[in-house]
Amino acid sequence: MIRRPRLPAPGDFTAPSHSPLVAARLGLWLGVAFGLCFVTGLLSHYIQHPPGWFTWPTRPVNLYRITQGVHVLSGVAAIPLLLAKLWSVYPRLFARPPLRQLSRLLAHALERICVLVLVCAAFFELVTGLFNVAQSYPWGFFFPAAHYAVAWLAVGALLVHIAVKLPVAHPALTTRLSQADTAGVVAPGPDDRDMSARRAFLRTSAGVAGVAVLATAGVTVPWLRRVSPLAWRTGAGPQGMPINRTADAAGIVVPPDWRLAIVWPGGRHTLSLAELAALPQRTAELPIACVEGWSASARWTGVPIVDLLRRAGAPTSRPVRISSLETNGLYARSTLPATHAGDPLTLLALRINDEELSPDHGYPCRLIAPSRPGVLQTKWVARLEVLT
Ligand SMILES: Nc1nc2c(c(=O)[nH]1)N[C@H]1C(S)=C(S)[C@@H](COP(=O)(O)O)O[C@H]1N2
Ligand SMILES: [Mo]
């Protein structure tokens, strides 16, 4: 007899990992990872595009290094957790829609659309983020803008999803997975075997997430570098520091009569490199913390921006725009908020690790400020402009 082929139903999938007990726990871990990733990502966005109400502290000097490290690592941890969660719940795809009752059908459809948006947005964020860590942009859109916009989609869909699933997730989370631990007094029954299979699945998922984090963490945690195959950037590069954009790639030609210009409403002052080098210098250990996740620390020596402004007679409690010799790069300019401009550790650096800056690190001088994204540490500086 030939059986008519039929679509499977959720009940046909009998692996113990297809269980709300597993899905809810993975969901909780994913919620934590996504939450950390979203908050740290939002911070990074606001630091680069500050709304009027936003200020970012200059201390500890490694603050941005830490928040951006958390951003990249929580994103990396979310990848295996998301795959495990999808494996756990995919039989639900075959649940029959409740066709009889319009209101239930609508609720079902809305829930499905929300899950679809959530999964697509989450994959988009994790995949584009991973490519960004690898500094590869095999697409036509501008990564930061797209990554930021889709983050809101993901978080909106996530909140709706949590609200809808709470009635299932809450009892699932409060049911212990270890009831079967009767220390071998009675032979384990089928339910006990399911429970230990679920525990093993969860342990494996957490383990894979942990390995993925360790494999990436060396980009930002120096002592993990030896165990991190993905930490290929940190430590490489001239003068012991990685380079994102070389002087050649940026088309930098330093004119022989280069002078730093300091301008403010109603005033202007210029200095040659020799004059800058003759001013009192300050040395500080500060990190470059790239938004892509790699970071590395160096000893920088230069003149605090606040001292330069004071000597020139310019106002010091204002934001300062830093412009470079670069004519058409995305990061040719940056703005120091007033808090950073006034901090004595915000340097116009002339030296790195006791050597003159190499062309790739920003010769003749570069900005280096505490707790600031790498993209805003402008190299090849030509002009400081005090804004009103
Ligand atoms: N003018 C200019 N400054 C720049 C950049 C740039 O492209 N142009 N890249 C920035 C980025 S993305 C980073 S991470 C740091 C890297 O500094 P480094 O090459 O000295 O390590 O420089 C920043 N300064
Ligand atoms: Mo960067």
C-alpha cells in the first residue's frame, strides 16, 4: 500500500533536545548575549555620533576597550547559541496554523512573522559583525549604518518574542533538569535519559560558545593571544602596533613646510614640528581600541591638546575638531567632545614607544585620547579647530 506523503508534525521530532526546557535555557543565555551586545553597540554608536544629552567618560582609559571587547565577544558567543536554539525549536516550524479561529490564526501569523524578523536580523548582525572583525566587506552597503539600524529591528523583535513566549519559558526555566540524579539507586527511566541528553546538549552548546569566545578574545585580551587563532592582528605591525590604514593607502604626503594650525573663533596660531617637540611633553600608556574588536596598548609621548590650546590663547572647554592631511577618507576628521578636549591625557602624540611615529602610525603627529574608539584617533593631524 502506498502512503500519501505528509508534512511532518512537531511530535515527529523525538530528540530530547527539541524541548522547551532546552529552548528556554538557550533563549535565556542568548538574551543575555544579545542584551550585552546591544547595549555596548549602542554605546559605541553614541560615542561616534553623540546626541546632545550623551557624554562618555575619559576614565578608566581602557573603558571603550572593555565595552567594545564585550560587544565583539558577546556577539561571537551568540553565534553557536543561536544555532543550538534554532536546532532545538525547528520542529515548531511544522506546527499547523489554527485555521478554525481567525483571532488565533492572526496571533499565530504575527508570532511567526516576529520570529522570522528576529532570526533574519540576528543572522544579519552576527554575520556582518563577524566579517567586520575580519575586516572584510563583501557587500555594497555601509556596514556601521546597516549594522546599527538592523540592531533595533532585532531588539524590537526580541522583546516581542520574549513577551509572547514568557508563558512557556517561565515554567520551563523553573523545571529542574537534574531531577534524574537519584545516584543510581533506581535504574534510570526513559524520562531520566531524556533529561541527561538535554543536559549534555546544553553543556555542549555552552562549551562551543566558550571556545568561540576564547578563539576571539586574544584580539583584545593580551594574555589570551597565544590561544587565539583569530587574534591575528594584535601585536603585528610597525612599532609593535597593528595598522588599519597605511599612509600609502590614505595618500598621505607630508609637505616639507608642514605646520600644525590651531584655529578658534577670532584667532589662529601655527607651530612647526620642531616647535611642537620643544614644548613640555607628556607620556602615557593608552590603547588603540578599534571598533572591530582588536585593541593594543602603547606608550605615547606628545603634547596634551589642552596645553596646546592654552598656550595658543584658545578657549579650552569646547569641543575640538581634528582634521588630517587625508583628503577623502571616512576617518580623515574627528571631533573631540569638550570632556576629552579638556583631559590632560588627550595627546597630540609625536612618539610611540619612545620612537618617532612611523608614517603608518600618523607622522608627523596623531591624536591619542583615553577611552575612545580607534576610528576617532585621527592620524596625520594638520589642524585643530575649537568649535563654538
Ligand atoms: N586620518 C586617519 N586617521 C585614522 C584612520 C584613518 O583611516 N585616517 N583610521 C583610524 C582607525 S580605524 C584606527 S583603528 C586607528 C589605528 O591606528 P594605528 O594604525 O596607529 O594602529 O587609526 C585611526 N586613525
Ligand atoms: Mo579602527
